[in-house]
Amino acid sequence: MMKKIRFLILRRCIQLGILSAFFICNYYTINFFNGNLNSSKIFWIIPMSDPLSIAQIFLSGAISGIAIGSEALIGLFIVLIIYGVFFGRGYCSYVCPMNMITDLANFLRRMFGFNVNKKINITRKSKYAILTLSLFLSFILAVPAFDLISPISMLHRGIIFGMGFGIFGILSVFLFDLFFIKNGFCGYICPLGAIYSLIGKYSIIRVKHNKDNCTKCNKCIIICPEPQVLDLIGKRSGSINKIDCMKCARCIEVCNDNALKYGFFDFKNIRSEK
């Protein structure tokens, strides 16, 4: 049983560990974890900067004249290395606290059979359009547009500093995923997921598929929050090279055929990235 949920346990330990570290350090005024998910300093000295926030600040500063500090740029460089080289969109499944909310909604969908079919017609490319719109509005309005309404920031601030009206933004995401579209916020709307998908296009850690072991039970496709990335299941061996893969390992956990496991980017099959 533990083998079947080992990556789920790992994800929750990381997500709750990060939130707990921020909460404890804020409550006791310790600088071990200082800041928030947009801009932080961990282990007292290592800066971390969210790429979307930096992009919005840069574009908004083009009008307002606000400059990005050197420490924030160093933090951006560190994040780009971590996710661009290694983990890609793994940020969404292992770090982002909203993942716990959407996972709960999707668990309830499966348990109660809510709205198996989509209720509204939007494509998964919508999140890239929303990313573009967020950057455009940041430039025009001279403010970080998405950060002002981000339910991710609302959830983080609510847990660390106390929940206010942000609860309605979080509840909206939960209800959207529960009653309208499976993985609706993360898969169709969130610009943060879009930017990490682009950053991690050639990240080396991937999910690997072994066709010879696959019995085509489709359990992986049913459980996957981004099932379109599993187009090679039962057809060919190789790595999941589609940029929308969250590397959450749900597919690995449900596979009884040992046909899926973590591996490395398949450069020979690079065309499947498109």
C-alpha cells in the first residue's frame, strides 16, 4: 500500500513542510524561511524568485520605473536552474499549495462521479493565453496583474498570516475543479503552470514508459491530471516529453504492470515534445 502512495506522501510532505516552515518562521520571527512563494530567502542566504512574478514586475516597471534588485535576479537564476534543468513543471505538483486543493476536488469527483464530462469548452492552451494576458496587463497597468488575484498567493497568505476574503478565491478554484472540469484551474487556467511548462521544456527528469510491460489498462490515463501527455501509452516506449506533464507520478503509482517509472529526458524522441 505504501508503494502505491509513496509519491503522494512525498508531495504532501514537501508542500506541508514548505508551508510549515514559512508559518513557523513568520510566527517566531526566524529568518530561516523568509518571504513567500513569490520571493523568498531560504536557509538564511539563498534567494528564490518566482519567474512569473519577476516577469510581471519587470514589465510593470517599464512604465512605473521600478527596477528589479540583484538579489531577486539571483533568485530567478536559481529557480530557472532548478526547474529548467531538472524538475520542469514539477513545481505544480510538489511545491504549489493549490495542488492540495485541486487534488481534493478531483478525488471527490472520482468518489462521487461528479460531472464526468466537461461542462464548458476551453482548451488547455488557454493557460498560455492567460499568461500572455497577465504579462500584457502588467505592462499596461504598471502592476503585477496576476499576483493581485492569484488564488495561489491567497492560499499561501491565508495559511501563513490568516485567511480573509481570499477564502472565496480558493473556494472558487475548488468548486471549478469539482463541478466543471477535472484539473480545471491547473490544466486550463493557471499562468504559473504555463510558465513552468515553458521553462521546463527540456528538463531532464521525466516519466518513462515501457511498452513491453504495458497491458493497456488505461489506469494511468484515468488518474492523470494532464492525460493528453500520455499519448504514447501502449504504443511505444520512451519518456513523457510533453511540456504539460506535472511529473506528479500519479501514473506510476496506479500502474500495476511496472510500465511507468521516473527516468530521464528522451532526446531521441524529442519530436514528441511538440
